[in-house]
Amino acid sequence: MGGNVCCTGTAVNGGSYDQAQMELRDDILVYTSESLKEGMEVSGFINATLYLSSDVKDTDVTLKLIDVYPDGKAYNLDETIQRVRYREGYDKEVFMEKDEVYAVKLTPLSTSNYFAPGHRVRIEVSSSNFPRFERNLNTGGNNFDESVGVVATNSIHHSKKYPSVIQLPIVKK
């Protein structure tokens, strides 16, 4: 819902929209900070590496940065996506093996936002953002000439061994 869109006709309305209803879905992971005691400016590129395992050959990983207001409204700031088969470069396809863990470096997000006192920083992780981004049927096929997909069961890992990380460029006062 929303986002930085171009040339999609009426399929997707661009911009910042309250994401709270979407976050109730069971296919979106939601990570939220505590309420900020002091304001915080985030400006620049946001780098993210997520450690992923799946039961399919290919899937997508999406990530959104959200500003959560004290009233609970959650507005999207930026988002990114990575098709996992291209995690080692867009010149070759490297498919996943079931339940192996892979480091997936996402294309950096870019934003400049002041999170006011009382606001929270939120990250959403999912495997799809259609029709905003092209669908992935999770089969390892071409997607454009397929009509039947498979449901992917994905896990995001975060531990010493699999240190998923999202780096926010915080501007110092």
C-alpha cells in the first residue's frame, strides 16, 4: 500500500499511507522500537542484510521502514525488495536449497525523516509486495509464463551465527 511508484497506472497509489491494517496479516514480520524519548533524524542510505531460509528454490524479501506515530498510525517511508535467486548478482541465478540459511543483502533504502519524541521506528519484512513489485511464484521458473505458484515458508534468522542487521544512518546533533 503506497510507496514510491511510477508508471503503474491505477494499480498502486503512491505515497505514504497508514500501514497498520496491513501489519495485521500473518505474512508480514513487524519489528518495532520502543517509543523514542528524544527525537532522531535518519538521513541517508539504509543498509540491510537478512539471513533467510526457505522451503522453496526462490522467493523475494521485502523490507519497509515505517514511522509509527503516538496514535498508532504507521506511515511508510521507503521500501526495497530482493529476488533471492539474484542475491549473488543479477548476471546469474543461484537457487536456494531447502532450509539452508543464506545472507541476503538488500538494495539500500534512502530516506530523510525526523522521528519525533514519542514516535517509534518500525521495520516490516515480507516476501511479497504485489502489485508494487513483480510477483514471484516461488517455483524458480520464469514467473511471466507460469500460472501456478507455491507458497513459501520463509524464516528470518537473527543470532550470533546469523546476524541479520538493518543499519540506520542517524544524524548526530
